[in-house]
Amino acid sequence: MFQQALPDYQIKVLSVDKPHMIIFAGPEADKKILLLKVDEHYHGCNSFAGFLERSYFCHDCNKGYSNEDYLHHPCKKIWCPSCKSNKCEDFKAAKERLPPGKYPTPTERCTACNRGSSPLGRLCETKYLPNHQKVLVLSLSLRCSALQEIRTNHS
């Protein structure tokens, strides 16, 4: 009812009961009215991040997080799925061509490992390949050390 009276605002309501979750979100708008629901009462809130004791709150995926990186906040709206950067120009350009709520996804397999996702373009590729090689090396070394530990424990 209030949402209809305030069309230039998005009203979001967060439940204080655990697990904290958004129980109402009006249509997307630049201006937001944040409310906390406590029992049958609503209270204004300056920051969902502050209430959740986090450094940040993403209004796109409705999650609080403390580290601004892909591992702790893998929101599809801001992070390129290939190079894991929030500054990827190829991702931003591809996203602009899509309707709201849709995000670019790579359509080819990675030529380095034949798994995962390929870069979205030339600029993405310069970030993707070094990061991807680090992940592959780390993944293989972790896997090998885990296998080594299993072998030694069961010998």
C-alpha cells in the first residue's frame, strides 16, 4: 500500500528474526526506504549493512558482506563470471545490451583447461588468463596435497 504511494522509492523490509532476510522489496528505484520488521512493528533503518554488522550490503542480491571481492560477494550484476573483476569493460558492455535482470555468460569453454568459462572479450582476456592460471595451479596443488595426505593416512 505504501509502495504505491511512493513510486519514486523502493521500499525494502528486512526481518530481524534469524535468518535475516528481505521479506518485501518493491520495484527497483534509485531511492530506497529501508525498514526492519520486529514482531508486528516496522522501524526505519539507515543501513542494512550496519544492522547486519557487515561492511557492505548489496541491494542487487540482498546480501551483506565484509570483503569486496568475488569470493565473498559473487553478485552476478557486478562481477564478470570469467575474469572475476568488477571493472571488466567487456562485461559492462555485454551487460548493457541485455534487458534488466539478465547478465552476460560466456558461451565457449576455456581453451587453457577446457572447463569453466572463456573470457568475454579482449580486455577480459588480459585479466582472465593470469587469474585463471593461478586458480588452476592452486586447485591442482590443493588436490594433490589432499591426495597425498589420503595416501599417507591409508598406507
